[in-house]
Amino acid sequence: MTNREKRHARKSWRQRKQRQKKKQTSLNRHLNDTQPPTPNTSVSDEYRRKWRSGRTRAVCYREVDKLKIKLQTKTREANRYRKRLERIEKRTQYVNSPRSKTRNLLQGKKVINAARKSLLFQNVPIMGLREKYKQAKTYRQKQLLNSFFCQISS
């Protein structure tokens, strides 16, 4: 068979197969359906399905964006409150300074200025040592400071 004859044969096969499929579908439609044939909605269903999925995806993206913005505002708020707490703690850290401690101890009592000064200068190193103990990182440093406290108290 030449190429031209092959093309002609294939064309006739294709046409025959199309006619056969049309007959088969029309026959099946008449046998199975008692209602009149409805227009083909498979394409519109597919389009509708794609449209819905795209729409839901867009809704999800919008929701994610809103949640990201909300998260940013909440983290900013948390940082603001953290900083505020830090500042308050810094302010209240030295409320019981050696001078205020001495003033509170001697409030309403008549004491000589020399005694007041000696009490103040006794409180200053104790506060310094306590601060150093809080800032000590290793167990050995804390142990040394603790032994120093024991020597002062005895």
C-alpha cells in the first residue's frame, strides 16, 4: 500500500468509527432515558468545579494574609508589653537602695548623723554583694560569694 492509500484508509476508518459511536450513544440515550435529552453539562460542571476551587483557594489566601497581619500586630503588642515590664522592673529594682533602706529603718526616730552614715555604709556593700551573687553565673562564683557572706555575718 502506498502512503496515499494508507491515509485514505485511515480517514475512512476514522469516519466509520465516529458514525458508530454516534449511533451507539443515541441508541443508549433512547433506551436508558425516558426524559428528553439534556444538553451536555460536563464542560460547565468542570468549569464550575475549577471556578469553585479557585475561589476557595483565593478565600484561603485572603484568610492567611489576614492572619499574618494579626500575628504581626500581636507580636508587636507582646514586644511592647515585654519592654514595658522590663522598664518597670528596672525602676523597681532599686526601690530598696541602701539609702532608702536606711531611711525606712530610722523613720520617725531621732538618730545622730554619724550613726545614720555608718548604717548607710553598712548597707552599701551588702547590696553590692547581693547584686554580684545574682549576676554570678557559675556555681563556684556563687560558692565564693556565699562564703564571703558567712564571714561577714560571723
